[in-house]
Amino acid sequence: MIIKYATTEDIAAIAAVEAECFPPAEAATEKEFIDRVKYYGNHFWLMYEAEKLIAFVDGFVTDEPDLTDEMYEKATLHNENGAWQMIFGVNTIPAYRKHGYAGELICRAIEDAKQQGRKGLVLT
């Protein structure tokens, strides 16, 4: 398994995983992921098995200690120098669940937040 940060080349795969993990009314769209990756691609932790994206965790950074609905909608609220790492989504495609992959990604996000001097990480 390889863990990497998101680039524009990953957007279609990210949207496909999201669509597999959530009902259409709850899933973020490919357009939303385009904005999210544009503003905070380095706050997407993607797990690939060979060429297949199997899981990801994402969220932006802010000085606000509480996650709000508006944060999901406005990628522009990301503040790279913010105190808090938000986590908006924890996604693992069904065939790969119950193997600890999401936990591994969350641990990586926590470690990155520590190294970046954040006050903490907020999970929905």
C-alpha cells in the first residue's frame, strides 16, 4: 500500500471512491473535489493498492476549533497556517473495509498535524 497526497490526476478516483462510500445525496461531487484538491490537496491522504485508490481521508486547516457545514462547501476557507486540521471524510471502498486502512490514514493525518504544529485534529 502506498499513501500519498492528492493531485489533480487523482480527482476522478477520489470522486469514484466517494460515490461508492456514500449515497448520492451525501457524496461530494467531482466538482467539489476539484476545488478541494486545488486548495488543500496536501491535506488529502490517499491509499493506493498498485494503481487502485482504495481509501482516503481529507480535510482542510483552519483556526476555527469546530467543524461547520460551511467548511464542506467552501474550500476557499482553508488556511494553511491554521491551528486545527479538520477531517471531512474517511472513505474506504467496501471490499477493503475491516483491514485497518482508514485507521492507518487517520494516524498519518495525525502525525502530519503534529509535525505541522497544529493544536489538534477534528473528526466529524
